[in-house]
Amino acid sequence: MKKKALILFMTGMLATTSLTGCGSWNGDDVALTVGKEEISADVANFYARYTQATYETYYSAYLGEDMWNSEAEKGKTYEESVKDSVAGELEAMALCDAHKKDYDVALTDEEKASIKKAAKSFSEDNGLEQKEKVSGQEKAVEKVLTMMMVSSKVRTAIESEADTEVSDEEAAQKKMQYVLFSNTKTTEEGETQELTEEQVKNCVMSFVGEYDQIPPMYSALKVNGKKLYELAREGKTIERKSRKVEIKEIRILEMALPRVRMEVSCSKGTYIRTLCHDIGEKLGCFGCMESLLRTKVSRFELESSLKLSEIQKKIYAVDDIDGRTYHIAFY
């Protein structure tokens, strides 16, 4: 029943999508090769359309009609960013499928029947023109749903073997970001006063230790069963209780007012953008986070991380040499 509801939801979304560059392939062309697995263009295109529809559902109200040409990150539009992420997700699903036996994962007859029924419903509920636009032929839809379900089951199996006991020390998060402060403030007499680097430094460092932080409205915390960001999207602002957080360490890496670049080590549950706001408020001016890079979570560090494509190359290079089977852990 849940699977059918998902497909009907997809039907409504995919009928109106228009991401450029996704509908000009021959469906039988190979869009992506992962090891020995070939992903056809129609499968890749349908998954891209599904991803696009999901983004438009959640973000178009904020980014506007031209959201796909908006900048998602430096030098890259949302369209380019999503296309890259789709390729990465397809690679991940193909790898999960290739290693499903390593985790004793297989689809049940009931799950296979559910997927077939959902794909057939999608085909019946959409006209030929709509299906051609999103490569939504029954075979492609069935393949995508199968890959998504297998991937979900493999990931669940991998996570079930992971050590989930994390100490508070391990949970410390290190982040590096630029903070933008207005380096002038207005005194009680109404005079404009320029802040010095020493004043800013002393204020920033005063936040080291525990302090009561009020979570931002745009956060996933729940109040009376509803997430704060859902209320914020409705234009509502409600009172939030402060929470005790710990700023373990702050290192100021660069200061060129009104910008400050610093590295923060903090407890879990800390909102860095709120820390930036609180620093600005204490200075008597304004402060906002300009950019953020998470460099460490628990014992996992950015320096030792690998891209999925790098992991894939390492795995298949070894497989081709000695034929051994390797278990993949996704983090």
C-alpha cells in the first residue's frame, strides 16, 4: 500500500517536470557503467526526473521558478549539482546491487509483486507523451524501484552491523567557516562606533565553554509533533526553549573585518549559524554565517574521506586482479 502511494505521488510530480538535458537519450543507450553493471539511459533519466520532482516539491517555493539556474554552490547551478548527485546515487545503488549477496539481501516475492504492480499503475496513470518525457516506460520504472529497494535493504544490513555506541567525546563536531560581522555598532548615545579586532576576538573566545543556545526556526527540531522548519515555512515564529551546548574550542584562523574565519569544535546539537548570530548580538552589531565546511564528525575526518568514484575504482581494480569479494561500508 505504501509503495503504491509513493508511485501515485511520483505520477503527479513527474508530469510537470522540465529539467533540461535529461530527455534526449536513446533509452537503450548506456548512461553509466559501474563495474560490470550497465545502467541504461531510460533508467538514469527516470531516476533523474524523480529526483528533480522531489527537489521542486521541497525547494521551488523558496528558490522561485528559475531555481535550476540558481547557484547551489560556488560555480555550480542546482541543475548541475543535482545531475552530479544523481550519477553518484545511481553508482551507489549499482554497487549495493552488486554486493547484495554479501549481506544476504534478496527481494521477496511479495516485494517483487509490489514493484511490478506499482510500475504498471504508473504506466496506466500516465499518457504516452508524459511517459516519453520522463522515460517512464514500465520496464524502466520497475528497474528504478527495484534498485531503490535493494539499495535500501543493503544499507540497512550494513548499518545494522555498525557500532552505534558513540561517546560524547567522539561526537564532537569540528567545523570551519567564514562569519560575516558588521564591524560597527551604535552606542546608547546614538553614535556609530567601529569595532576593533581585539574586541571581536575577545567576544568570539568568550563563547568557549557551555552556554544556553536557542535553536533557529529553520531546524528539524519538533514542537508539539511538528518540525520547526515546517512552521517557519508557514510564516510562523514560536518561542523555543534554550538548550545547553558546549563550544569545546575556537581557533580564529583569519580576521579581516567584517569577515572572520574560524574553526569550531563543539558538542552535538550545536547550531553554528546560531553561534554566529549570538556572537554578533553580543558585539552589539549583526553576525551571520557566510559559509560552512564540516571537517569532522565523531572519528570521521574530511581529510581521510573518499569519493564514491574513488572507492569504486579501488574495489574493481582489485577484483579484476585477484577476484576477491570485498564488503563495502557506506558512511
